[in-house]
Amino acid sequence: MTLFMDVHTLDGAVGIDDAAQAHQADLQTQGRHGVDYQRYWVDERNGKIFCLVEAPDAATAAEVHREAHGLVAGEIYAVTEGR
């Protein structure tokens, strides 16, 4: 599996509680797709959400978002974790 970071850019500010709710929906949906949404970060003022996910491919990671809540990321990058 590959590690991905996706970036959501929303119009206007975004609340941490809204991101938490969407993340919970991802967690409830991910098992059917063999995906593991691990963490997320929010830039509330600039309307950005960043999600770290382990998935077979970017399309499958995006499908979980689409099915869970409809907020598909505008960008997704394969990443390697540094230590």
C-alpha cells in the first residue's frame, strides 16, 4: 500500500469540528475499500484540510471521500514518511 497526502481547498473558512465529522465518516467507510485514513490537519482560516491515508492507489482513496461525504480532495500526492 502507498501513503498519500490529500489536500482539500474549500471556499472560505472551515471548522475543525466539520473536518472531524468528515474524518469519522471516512473511518466508517474505509474498510470496504481497503483504505486506512490515519490523520488529518486543518487550516481553518484558509479553508484547507490535509488527510494522510494509506491506500492501494489515489483513486481508491478518493472514492472513500466521495462515498463517505462527497468532499473529494483537489490534490493528492504519494508521500514517503521521513524520520
